[in-house]
Amino acid sequence: MREITASGQTVEEAKENALRQLGLTDEQVNFEVIDEGKKGLLGLFGSKRAYVKAQEKIDLAKIGEQFLKSVSLEMGVEVEVKVQNNGDELVYELVGDKIGLLIGKRGQTLNALQYLTHLAVNKADSSQYVTVVVDAENYRDRRKETLYQLAEKLASKASRTGEEVKIEPMPSFERKMIHTALHDHSDVSTHSEGKDPNRYIVIKPIK
């Protein structure tokens, strides 16, 4: 990450000089105005130059991509990583052979990769915060459909028996899917209990 201090007759000119020295565009740099400068008499006498600090932005998407490739290779799986940058969300899709090894039972390995990538990306630049999603073979959509079906099935059971139904522990983003699926259900309500990583959902019949 490169950082320089540049000057100019105005703040805008100082920024332009910094961009020219770095060979970057305005979107690739964070600016901090050190001194706004001062216009002198007739623009000459008593004038003071403006100074800015220009810092190259960290490419968080690239950091996540390299992290996933490195970890996957350590696991014996060579992958291609496709990145979709949605601003405050980075979506990574893993493509290659033996992808099943990276998904794991009930997506546990994929969830671990997503969590670690989230940490690596957000640790790289504390001034930015992004949500990270790691997917493979459309697993996330398939898992969402499975969880929605499970939610409806267990909600029917709770309503029919009049007893609470507990769902096995799952990550927070999956628990959120269950809550969302049953948010407007007329016969049951949901809440979470326990502490991570063993936090689980309870489906409670409305009497």
C-alpha cells in the first residue's frame, strides 16, 4: 500500500499531483487534507501551498481471492475464484475439481472458509467493513431452499403438537434464514438460544 504527500496551489491541484505521481485514479485513493493552503494578495504575495496525504486503497476483493486460493491449495484443491464486488459485500465463487472437499458435510468446510476469509479481508483495512460470502456449485441457494423447507416442516410439527421444536446449532446467517422464513407465520414464533458455535433456534407454537 503506497502513501505519499503532495502539494499544489489548491487542494484539488494537490490531489491531482498525488494521483499523477501514484499513477492511480481518484477511486483508488483515500485523501487526507493536511493543509488547505492560503491565497495570497493577487494570488502571489503571502500565498501558502495546500498539502494532502494520498493513500492507495487496499483491494479487499483481491485479498480475499488470494486467501481462498492459498488455503484451498493447502487442502489439496486448486480452484478458480470468481469475485463479485457489490460494494459492502464480496461474493466469491469457487470453481474447480474436487469442490466437494471445500464444501464439506452440510457446508461446514465452506462455512469455515467463509468465516476465515471474512476475517482476512476485514483485518486488511480497518477503515472499511464488508460482508463476505463464499459459494461453490450454487451451494448457498440450494442450502437456502433446504432450510426454508425445513423451517416449514418443523413449524407444522410445532403447531400440530403444541410443543417447542429445537433445531440443531447452525451459523448465524443460516439461523437468520430460518427466522426470515417463519417471520410472518401465523402459528409459530422463533427465537435463538445458547452461545455460538452451539446457538440454535427454537420454534414455539403460538397458543
